[in-house]
Amino acid sequence: MDRRWILAGGGLLLLGIAGVAVVTAEPSKGPAFIAGDQPVTEDQVRQKLQSDGWSNAQIVRDGQYFEAIGSKDGQTAKVAVNSQTGRLRAVDDDDDD
């Protein structure tokens, strides 16, 4: 009977460690759009786009992201900036499932 308790305790310990690892795992990060890894505002995103040569930028909030569509170098482009980190949406972080 003691052996069962040891195995059960070991299993619970492993489950606990796995749970902590999942909770504290850092999500995949995209490249920095605005340096600092801290929350950014729509105005900061707009200013950064303008300083990078974008024109006619339209910015909308989509969950934790600011999605911007505008023109740069004669081409229309779209970016999504994480409002909590100032980083661009990672390639594998598409919420269109």
C-alpha cells in the first residue's frame, strides 16, 4: 500500500511541475515594433507607422492587437501590433482558425 502512495505522490508532483511549466511558458514573440516590451497605445502605433514612412494608416483594435492597414512604398500593407508588448504578431499567432 505504501508503494501506491509513493507512485500517486510522484504522479501528482509531475503533473504539478507540468502545470507550472505550461502556465509560465513564454508565448512565441514576434519582432519588436515598438521597443520596450510594455503596453503601447494606438497613438504610439500611429506615430511609429508615420515615422516608418506609412501613409493613410487606419488602425482598429482587435482583442489585444492593434491592426493597421496603410500604404508604404506604394504598396498596401497590414500589420498587427500586440498592445501589451509592442511586438508584431508572430507568424504562427493567427487567430483566424
